[in-house]
Amino acid sequence: MEQSSLQEDGARAECDRVAPRPGCLLKSLTNGGTELTVQVELLIRKEYRTNYQGLKVLDIGGYFGESAIFFVSAGAESVVCVEPYPPALRRISENLKLSSIKDRVKVIAAAVGPERGEGLLLVSKADPMGNALQGLEGPKVVTNSSSAVKVPTLTFEDVLNEANWEVVDVTKLDCEGCEYAIFSTVSDENLRRVKVWIIEFHDGAERLLQRLRHLGYQTRCHQRPNKTGIIWAWLPEATLP
């Protein structure tokens, strides 16, 4: 399994607000923890790279809007942000107003799962960014969950239809375990409508890599000892960020 390199350079973060670019502020849900870790991934390690000029980005696992705003600040033409957790949705709306980019980000208030309907979102007592649909969650979410919230669910195909995009330049998928359900239920045709996948996985990469490579994607993977990590996968004709 090929290991990805992580480049570090200077970036500044505060406890409750960060700036992906000058004049662009974010309010988080807490004053630290994994929310600041996400800022390190985006701004310091640059795990999602930095050039999204003119690209259409599907952001599944929107949290408080930090990655959607990052994609726009990195040049994305438009972003569709998918997030089911009500407090996070309120914070996304607030952050889009703060950043004056509301017209370039469409928010879909739903979780992505194997079927359309309703599901229970397990809410982590330790990490408000670690919520996941019941039945699709990883072991960390089960351990840390303290309550459940009923939320609407959409299939990946539903999300593509809501976005009204025939082809997606980049999909960022970070949904605390739903990545395996998506990849086991979505058709080859719909998976290949995405030129570049950036997948945060939570229980090992091999199942995802096998499907992607079978569909002709080139892949790069960084897996940590706890079986979490990130996959980059791209079709030969894709433009990488």
C-alpha cells in the first residue's frame, strides 16, 4: 500500500475561529479537539491539496462548513455540502454568511446511506464531528455515542441528482463509516461519475481500494495503525487538485 506524503508549512489557527484565507472566518462547534485537527489537515498538512480552480466539489460530511469554505477559497466553482446534524447545519449557515460565499455552496441536510428515508444519527458525546448513521458507524462512534437524532437519509445517487451534476470533479467523503455502505451499494456507473475521490476511511482501506482499482482508478493511500486514514483515487483523465 503506497504511503502518501504530508507537507507541512505555516498556518495559524485559533480555538474557536480559523481563517482559510484573509477575510474568511469559521466558527466551530467547540473550542478544540478534533475540530482543530481538521484545520491542521486542511491548512498545515494540506491533505486535500490547494488548487480547486474551476472544479465542482461534492463535500459529504460537511461538519461546520470548514471544508466547503476551504474548497471555495481554493478556487472551486461550486460546492455541494452534505451534512445531517442539526447543530452543525446551523453553524454551516452562520459560517457561509461570515465568509460571504453563500451563493457558491449548496447545503443538503441529510445523511448518505444505502437507501432513501430516515435513519438514526448516533451523536458522539466526545466528538461532535464523529457522528454516524446507526448500523454504518465505526467502533469509535459506538463507544462515544450518547444520544441519537432522527435525520433524513439519501442515497449517493439521490445526492448526485440534488446537485444536478452529471459529473463531479472531486468528492470528499468523510462520514464516520458510511463510506463502506456507499461503496457496496452504489452502481459502477454512479461511482465513476466522480473523477477524483478523497476518502477518509475508519476501518481499513482494502475493500475501498479493491472497488476503486477495479473501476480503473489510480490510488494512493495512507493508513494509520488504528486502520483509519485517507485514500486519493483518480481516473486517468482527471485533473488533480
